[in-house]
Amino acid sequence: MQETDKAGAAVEGGASGAWSMAPSTTAEHLLLLLGAYGVEHLFLNPGTDSAPIQEAAFALAEAGAPIPAIVGSTFESVALAAAHGYFQVTGRPQCVFVHVDSGTQNLGAMLHNAYRDGAGVVIMAGRTPYGEDKDALGGRSHPIHWQQDVADQPGIVRGYTKWALEVVDPSVLSRAVGRAVQLATSAPAGPCYLTISRDVLMKRPDLASGRVGRFAVPSLPALDAQALRALGAELARSERAVLITSRAGRSPAGFATLAALAERAGVWVAEGGESRSLNVATDHRWRVRSAGALKAALEGADLVLVVDCDVPWVPMQVEPGAGARVLQIDPEPTKVSMPLWSFPVDVSLKADAETALAQLLGTVERAGEHAPELAEACERRRARRREGPWFTDRSIPKQEPAAGQSAIRAGLSPEEVMAGLNEVLRPEDLVVEEAVTNRGVVREHLVRTRPGTLHGAGAPGLGWALGGALGVKLASPLRRVVSICGDGSFLFAVPTSALTMAAALELPFLVVVLNNGGYRASRLPVYDLFPDGHSVAAGTAIGTRFDMPPDLVALARACHAHGERVETAKELPEALERAFGAMDSGRVALLDVLVDQD
């Protein structure tokens, strides 16, 4: 995440803000409050309950009032993915408005992603109106106002949000909005959910109750002196140290600190299983580059530092050696939202990861003055690195199909696609990744060296890549954005909605679809669990191949995008050149790249 220091300002920035006109409705007051709290965009998927907000947006825009830009959204999950991507780039929470319970349900897996990735988003949903008499302003006027009157609308999202509240009266509004932005931003950040009915939105605002501002975002603790000394002592005793993180390098400061600490302390850096961000440059000499290398490093390490990471390893596949010490630094180390989080930890420290790593780096840099044993240990690890890694890469080479197993060998290898992208990507370009079973290839072969230039959902809810790219582009309009996804995740992403939104908003980005002809991520577990089974013999698993796949190029063109099919490595360079040319002219571009299917 970049520019995280602005998150607190988003909450306090409205404290002295004022507007020149008094709002005439609670809907107008809501938009003004969002603007005062630094919310820059309201992703709106309209319904019968959003009418007061739509009208208020016109009235306030004509008056020049400071309200969020309204982003018309054609599907709810795309809107939430976009708000999530925007937060990853800026650290500032945005707002999504959806239609009552059905709109809330359409947020789907994107809400799971936002929750697990710690994306600060304020989700607002309508609520069935209360009034039903003919003179009830904003009251029930359609059969759906009874059908959507459900017993527990917030229950739809309760397990995936930090907080939920219904605004039942205009007097609650200012406190509710302030609290929502505060909680969405506070670490660990995450989605918050507000509901409000249209009859409440149409009431006169209550400007006397509540306030704007003074909802401070709590600062995270640093390591205390005793914990820092203990951490230094652990490093002093270690000969083979590995640091695993998922989020510590998201900000430019964290990225630089992590790289410097690895170099100065002689610590190898790997990324946790759920990591989708760039924590250290892909060419950093202390980076563990592959799953096979991580397996060897973990098994041989005598010290494992788990820093701001939910899934440091998968025990069924690999675990640290029996004698390894495991230390954890995390803003929420107990992971209470994961009932069976039970990774072995010898020392657990609650602290902001970026701050703690900066403290540890300072300790290492001053070790020669006050901790000679730590300085000597760091030098021993660095000296050993000059001879090469102390572990070997145990990655299994890609094998040919087993006897009797059919497979399609056509198109490019994913490695060839990454090589082609490396030829055209600039260091400052932003990559959004949802490659699923090809994620390892992207992580090992795509070169990214600058902080904040690789983004992902941070969770397994498929369909993030297009909406996420939309939000990343919206937050970084002057930079090129490339989304890499599988053909399955592309279909999950509601592409007609995402591509038409991008065209309407004039936010061009490139989509590179690694098309392997189906749901490989659902086929491989069948092969794994039944290696001698019927599916392996047949070379497929039920429901995992697209027998009648859509024409992705035609779909792209129908949504005002440039589209091409790429079937050989020879075609890729010129296709990329044309795609970037289309982006430069303001059009979204899509390359449907045929890759190996197994």
C-alpha cells in the first residue's frame, strides 16, 4: 500500500471543513460528510433505495459542494474490487453503495477479499423503507419493498466486516459516517457496513447533532525496548534466518526498510502463501524466489521471522525444522477471525510491522557499538551469502503427462508470456495479478523492482483482477496498468461490467488473459487426491474444461476494447505493441493468450 500516512488525514481532514450551503436532505448531508472525511469516490450501483442520493449528487454538484465523485457501477462486485484496488494504492477508504439485501449479496467473494486483505472500504446499502401510508415520504411503493424486508440484512456480511450499523435517524448520521471511516482505516483495516433506508435519506438533516472530525485513527504500537533486545538476541544466535511476510513491504518505506534489513542482517525474505503484493524487489539478492527454494529454506532455517502474515506456510507441504525458533510480529497476532489459526510460534509480538522492522534495522546498524555478537552474526550470514544460498531450490521440473493422460500442448508457456511482458513493462507500470495456478510463474519470472508495482486481491475470491485494475488505474491515472489473469478468473470478474465501466470512465488498462481452457485450479486437486484415478487417466476432471469457451476477443470488442488472440510466442511482441498503443489512445486492451493446458 502506498501513501498510508494519508489515511489518518482522511479522518481528521474534515474537522475544519465547511460547505457554503446547508443540506436540505439527509442524503445531501451524507454526501457532504463523506467528502469531509476524505472519501474521494462513491461507487454507486443504483436501485430504488438510492434515488435520494442520486438526486442529492446532482444538486450538490451544481452548487460546487465538496462531495465524492460518483462512479456509476454496473455490477456490485466490480465496484467493491475497484474500491479495494484504490485503497491498495492510496491507503484511503472509498465508499460503495449497493441495493438493499440483493445488492449486498452481489458483493460476493470481493467482500471476502477486502476483509482478508485489510482493505478499508465503507459499504453502504439501502434498507427497506419503513413508511407505507400513501403520504409517507420515501415510503414503500413497490412489491420488492416487502420482499426485501429481511430479518437480518447485516447478517449477510457480518462475518466479513469489522462493524455494521443501521442509520435509523438523521441525528445518528454524522457519528455513523465518522465511525465507519475511522474503523475502516484503523489497523487492521477492513470493510465496514452501513444501512440506511430511503425514507430516512429524504428527511431533513439534523445538523445540530454530532460533529465532523475528531475520530482519530489509533497509531499502532512499536516494539518496546525489552522486545527489541530479545529480537536482537535471537538474530545474534541465528546462522540461517528467514523472514516471511505478506504485507510488510507494501508502503514505499516498508519496502525500503525490508530490503535494507535483509542486506544488513543477512536475512532471507520470502512471501507468505496469501501474499499478493510486492514486498521486496523480485531481483533482490536476498529474496527466496520459488516455492521449492522456500521449502528448503524453511526446513533448514534455525530462525523464522513471521511478519504481518496470515499463512506463512502450508504444514501439509512444508514446516520449519524441529529446532527452528519461530518469532511473530503482527498488528493482530492471534488472528481471531481464523478459528483454527495454530501455527507454532515461540515469541509473539504485537506491533506495526513497518515500524518494528525499522526499529530492528536500527538495532542491526548500531550493533557494532553495543551488541558485537549481533554484528558478528550478521557478518557471518552475509559472508555465507557471498558463497551462494545455504539452501537449494527443490522445485519439481514441469513433467510431461503420465502415460494414458491426454493433454493439450499448444500455445505459449506462461514463462514465455512473462518474458514478453518483461520486454515492454516499465519499472513504474502497475501490475494487477490474479493468475491463480500460474501465480507462481508470475512471481518467479515477472520482474518488478519498485514498491507498489504489483497488486493482487490478497485472498482467493476469484474475479478481482478487472475491478481491481479499474481501481488501481483510477488511483493512478498517469501510470500504465496491466492485469494478468486466468480465463476462469476473467469470467468470474463480470467482464462486461468491468470493461464497459472502464470505457465509460476513460480508464484504459491492459488485460492479459492466460487462457488454459478452463478451471485448472479445480482440476489439479482432483489429480492430487486421486493420482491413480479415472480423472488422471482421462486427462480431465468433470466441470473443469470449457468445451464451448466464449470468444474473449469478440467480448472485448463488444465492450469498446481492443482485443486480440495470441497463439504463439512469435505473435506476442507485436500484439503487446498494438495493445499498449490502444491504451495510449485511451482504449482498454485485451490479449487472449493461449497457454499450455494440462
